Amino acid sequence: MEEPVAMTALANDTSYGRDSSVHPVDEFIPPLRILLLAIQNVAVMYTGAVAVPLIIGNALHLSTEQISVLIQSDLITCGIATIIQTVGFWRFGVRLPMMQGLTFAALSPLIAIGTDPGFTQLGPTGGLQAIYGAVIIAGIVSLLLAPIGAYVVRIFPPVVVGSILITIGLSLIPVAIQYAKGGFVADAGNPRYIMLALAVLSTIILIYVFGKGFVRNIAVFLGLIIGSVIAGFMGMLDLSEVSSSAPIALVSPLHFGPPTFHFVPILMLCMILAITWVESIGTTIILGEIVDRKPTRRTFSDLLRADGLATIIGGFFNSFLYVSITENVALITITGVKSRWVVALAGVLLVLLGLSPFLAMFVASLPKPVVGGVGFVIFSCLVVFGIKVVRKIDFDTTFNNYFTIGISIVMSVIPLVSPDFFKFMPQWSQPIFGSSAILGALTAIGLNLGLNGFSEDNELVLEE
């Protein structure tokens, strides 16, 4: 696969200091540069990382202190999971620049379990204890079944990978739009919010077009900083809660009590975790293509084994289901920096953020329009890279690929424009039909299998 001209230029830029004898994935970068690049990775994924515990905490009517525990626990486990995936040990970890985060696909079942009267009547944290019991078992099941990941790759030819990437990008764009409008606030859509988001977008584009070498590499990070400064002058940067936060606060395992184990919650989360395999494997294939280290069949077992381990850790440390996330994949396509050690350091920074409510609150204070402006760049690049992947597909001798790509995009858009379209479906299936990314991905997989069959020579994957 051809690399973008900009990415090739970055890879060959002597100011970046590359050692041509080392594969870009394994390259060590000078301390200051790697630190800034790691901070950029954390800044890009931070809002998404804290969104899941925020939503669940509010849905379960937890106190501010309890929600803070969920956020800290999530950040610490995100960091640990990212280190496992990037650095790796034995048969755990994909050893690529891949960040880990909570899956949004689990939101509906987690909230359903946490608010179930059968569990809440057992105590004030009965719902959470049932959740964590199910999370731990789901992680164990994922870890034990990881070896079959070597066979799943055959359902991911370029037509499926490209379709999934396009649908994931499309599903995330509404999030960027909502943030650009100011987030979920009473005056959402205020022109000053939108102007700030557009200013951040313009800043990133200008830095990338006119910047050189390392400055171009950190265009997104600089956009965040400049956008925050502008927000400060506009009176939109509120740091009042930062000053009142403790610098260090440790979070204990099983903070909400010992986990309880119930069949239905376990079954629900095992199903969700199986669905998220689509996301993790697809992300790995795409990332391998971007960094020019295509995964082998063994890679997928190591990937899913690490996902399972991270989920088990999440269950014990007051968090939820972990998968490989796509935000930093798009960032890699923009910066051209492929070193897994950048992402490993980002994992360390996430752990530090989780240990420090002060630092976590500071990052959380980034104005939503600033995050929205960055989202426009990141998520649109995911769509474009998906289009780039499908360019290699045969559209001349068969119409099957038109159906596969087109219908998967249509299905992914349905939950975005009409969230209640599939409300007639059973409650257990709502995590599938309510998720744009999962619905689009499963449609692409199903149509490709039905129309084209299994891929015998998936060019996105190397043999062992």
C-alpha cells in the first residue's frame, strides 16, 4: 500500500532524527520529542476515555466522589492496558503503537445491569458489584478464547476493513460536532463556541501545511494549546475546580465492594466483548497497514489475550471492558510518527493522570469546542483513510463490493439520524442496533461473507 506523500516526507525528514536501521515501530525518539508526542496522544483520546465512566456514573446516580473514582480507575487501567499492548510480554500484547480504552458498545448493557432492581436492592452499590463480576468473567472468557482470533482475520479483506474505517469515522463525527457546539450545555450552538472550534481546526491545518519537521508532527497538540489560550481570552477556560483538587489520590481495588456473579449480566457482557473483537482486530489490521508492520495470525491471539487481561484488571480496579481505540490511529496517519514507545509513554502518562485528580481535572478542563475542533481533524482523517483502503478493491468485474460498502455505510448512518429506528428489536440487541460503528461493521462483514465468501488471500495480513 502506498504511503501518503506527507507521511513519506515525514518519515524521511532528517530533522526528525530517524535511524533508518530500526523499524519505525521500534524506534526510540529523543526525550523531549517523545514526551510531547505522548502528551498529544493522551490529549486526543482523553475526552473519550473519561466519557464512559461519566455517563455510567450519572446514569447510576452516583455521587461526584464516586464518579471521580470511576474516572481515576479508568485512566489507570487505560494506561496499564496500553503498556501491555505496546510493550508486550510473552503472548500478551500486539506490540504496535495502539492505545486501549473503554468501548462505548457496552454502555447500554452496563447501565441496564447497574440499574436493575434485582441488584440495587442488595445494597447501594449492588449494581456496580454485579457489573464488575460480569466484567471479570467476560475478560476471562476473552482471554481463554483468544487463540481463535487467528482465524477471524479471513473475514477482514480490504473491502471490509475500508468499510469499517469509514463507518467508524462517520460515527464519531457527530461527537465532534456536538463538542464544537459547546457540548451538552444550555446554550449549545452559541456562535462563539463554533468560532472557537473552527479556529482550532484552522490552526491545525495551518501548522501542518506551513510547519516543518517536528512542529508538523505535533500540529494537533499545538492546536489544543493555542485553542485553550484563545478560550482563556474568551472567558471559556474554567480552572476553578483544578485548584481545589488533591495532587495525589490512590484508588483501591474493589472500591465498591466484592464482585457478585450473575448469569444474565455475564452473558450480556460476553456477547458485547465478542462484538468488540471486530473493532480490535479491524483496528490492528488498519494500524499494521499504516505503520508497515502487517500483523501475523499469531498477532491477533496476542491482541485479544491482552484485551482480555485488561478487562479482567478493569473489573478488579473499578472499570469496564477494554478494546483497541481508533483515535490515535488517525493521529498516526496525520503525524507519520509510528513508534510504539510514544504510545507506551502515553500509557504511563495515563496512569499518572489516574493517580492525580489535580492533573486529571486540568486535562478535563479543556473547553469542549477546542476538543471538537480537534475531532474534526481526527475523525475526518479516519474516513479518508478508509476511502484510501478501498481504492485497491475490484469494482469493475463485480457489483458485490458496491453493495458491501454502500449498504454498510447506510446502516451505520441510521442510528445517527434516527436513534429509535430499531427500537422494536429486543432489548438485549440494542447495543448492536444502537451503535453506528458496530452496526456498520457487522453489516460489512455479513454482506462480504454472503456475496464474496471467505478471503483466501487477505492482502492486509502476512502469514506466520
